[in-house]
Amino acid sequence: MWQGEERRRYYRVDDRVALRYIRLSDGESVAGELSDLSLRSRLADLELMLDQALSKLTVAAPEVREVADLLNRKLDLALEGAGLGLDGERPATLVTRDDSLSGSGFAFPVDEVIEVGEMVLVDLLFHPERRTIRALARVVASGREDSDHYLRLDIERITEADQELLMGHIMRLQSARLRQRDESPQSDPAE
């Protein structure tokens, strides 16, 4: 639990992401979101198994592979239209914010006071990947910093696929920033 001192289990990076959060005010809404996360996890597992099976068809029966690919894309479109797509993207409700990301949580400015201990559902859209993750998180710190109100959240539940996407995004950002630092011209200390 957050005690006001730094504790790091994962690398932390600052990024500008499209984000939305929903306060979950009761046990019923938390249970519903846990069920949705479970559904998303099972869909991701099925997607992986389907990809593996389709890769075998590429050599054995390319025409069958093409038909299966088309049916899979049609199903993806139907799920997306029903709001059940694997990426969960809802572009109209996502707001671009500066966010501090780690594999265990997020911190970002908000326009409202949210109490420590509250549960929050968070959707993050990463650029340039254009992939969305969803996590159920607990508020571990809430307060003013400069002129903004900030939330610090610990991830309580996230699908394995979304966790991998989050960690991959953080590692790509960190690698890019290290390369930029190494490639930037060093100023002459004699100047």
C-alpha cells in the first residue's frame, strides 16, 4: 500500500496517452468489470489459438486459410460494433493526458477528487501502437500537485495480454529515450 515514499517494482516512464477512467462506486459495478476482464482474457486466448491454427493452414490449405481469415475479421468487426472488441477502444470518450506509467500502476491529473481506496476502471490508448489496454485499479494516493489534482493508481486486475502490451510499450519508450540520450551531442565541459 502507498505510504508516501517511493517504491518501485517496475520501470516508470512519462508518456502522453489517450485515457479514460470510470469510478466504480459499488461492489456490483466492480464485479461486472471483473467479469468483462475475464471475457476479454478468454477472447485474447482464443485469438492466440486461432492465429496458431491459421498459421498451420497457410501451407496445408491456403484457400481455407483465406476463408478463415475473412470470417475472423468479420467476427472482429461484429464484436467491435457491439462494444466487445479485443482492443476495447472507445475513441469518443478517451482524453489525451500526460500520464506516468509502470507495470504496476498509473498516475495522471484529474478534474475531480477521488478518495483513496476507490476502484477505478482505466482504458489507455497507446501511440503509435493504437492499442488499448483496460485495467481495474485502486486509488492509492489522491491530492494536489502544483495546480492539478493527481491520482495514483495500483493495478488490481489486468489481462495477461494487456499487461504484456503495457510492459512492451514502457520498454519501447525507455529504449527510445536511452537511444536519444546516447545520440544527443554532449556539450563541451570547457565552454
